[in-house]
Amino acid sequence: MELITSPPRVTQRKVAFDILFTSLVRYFYKFNALADRSRQLTCTGLELLVATNRSRLAWRRIDRLTLSDLNKLLVVLVRPRNPLNIGAAARAMTNFGARHLRVVNPYRLAFREAKSAVGASSVLRDAEECESVVQAVGDCSLVVGTTAVRDRTLQQPLETLGRNSGQMVRSELEGGLVALLFGSEKIGLTNDDFSHCHWLMTIPTHPTNISMNLGQAVAVCLYELARSTPSRTPAEAPELATAAKAEQIAEILFESLRISGYVKPGTDKMFEKKARQLILRMRLETYDARLLLGMVRQILWKLHQSGNG
């Protein structure tokens, strides 16, 4: 019979050491994994905190701008067809602090109760209905039309919606009223509508689909204007002539050209637009507009006198 003897003391110590070493290695890897995870969570938390603070600062900035600085902006919807789109546009206006809506020849008159105007019932209630673009922009010193461009040949300067165009509009708002025109959902603004604009603005979009919903377009434009700042101080902003005054000068100038024989038969519409654009490009100050209006009135009176004689 064999006798079972206990393992040598050295072997027992070795086994105990191996077990202890293996436990320490496992603990080490587990600790490192927890540390890495902790670092990831800490970084994510810091990034979230920074992002949150940035978001709060950006919100404060937009909130400060929209409370009053867009009060002189007029949103003009020309021949809109869908009351829901008018309501969506009104809602976007209240989002960014624009309060004045004018509607030119709406396709349907029952737009004041549009359900899409969430929180904007007062904008629809106070909206002004106009019979023409001339009437809608008459008291404005700057008129900006919006367009998707497409394959159209434009006669007016074109700006892309962004920092520069935003600063241009905000600078004009320091001095007088500014009209921002949006066309109908079907065809947008016409060339005749464009002739009443000082310049045009387009929203940069992907070429596969450049057309935007009316409410979306209003929201994007107003957001960019709300976060822009004027490029000049109010003291530097001159008092510019209104669109109504420019239209008066253009009408008398065109009539003078017609009576004098300068306008050929069949070209009346074209020359009327050209005369209007000529005056708008001059960006006349109020005093200069009164002076020029007196000049063209005298010319027209003299032409009438010559014709009667």
C-alpha cells in the first residue's frame, strides 16, 4: 500500500503565489477598463457642459436681437395660395421677433384663422391686405425680394442669404422700414415684382431640390437676420427715400420719356421697369428724392405745355 504524502512546502507556496498573481492581473485590467470608461464619461460630460453653455449663450444672443431689432421689418407675401403656409410664415415671424405681415392679393381670403399659426394669431389678426406690391412696400426705404433663381435672367443685384446680406438688411433697419418679399408657392415672384426691389436674395440649397416651402423660407431668412448685426451704427445710417417716393419719380420720368417719343410703341412695360430700376439703384436720400421729383415734374409740365401749344 502506498502512502499519500502532502505536497512539498515549496510547491504549496508556488500555487498560492500563482493564484494571487492571477487575481492581481485580473483586478488590474478591470481597474484600467473602469478608469478608461470614467475618463470617457468625464470628457463626454465636459463636452456636453461646453455645448450646453454655448447653446445658452447663442440663445441669449438671438433672444436679445429678436426682441426689438426686427420690429421695422415687414414680411410681404405676394399672392400666397395656401392659408396654412401663411399661418406657418406668421409662426416663424413670432419665433424671431418680426411682427408686421402684409399680404398682397392672397389666393384665399380666409387665412386669418389658419391653424398652422401656433402662437401667432395676433400677427394674422393684424396682417394688412394690399392690392399691389407698390402699396405694400410704399413706406419702406429698402425692398428685398427672394428667389430660387433657377434659370432666370435677373436684372437686379443678387445676394446669397448669409452674414453679408444679413448685415446689409440689419443696417437698413437702423434707419427705416425694410420689406422682405416672398412670392407664391407656385411661381414665386414675377419679373414685375422684382422691378420694385432694390436687390434680391437667394437661400443656398442643394441643387437637387432648390425650392422651399413658403413657411420654411420665411423661417430660414428671419433666423439669419435675427443673428446678424448691423455693419454700421445708427448715426451713420442716412435717411433714405421711401419706395413710394421712388415710384413717384419713376412714374413721372417714364411719362416724360413717353411724351417725348423716347419710348417706342410696344415697349411701355419694359421701359417702365427700367425707369423704376434706374431710380431704385440711385438709393436716393430723402432730400435728394424731393429735389429730383421737383425736377421731373417741371420737365413733364413743360412737355405738356409744348404739346398744348
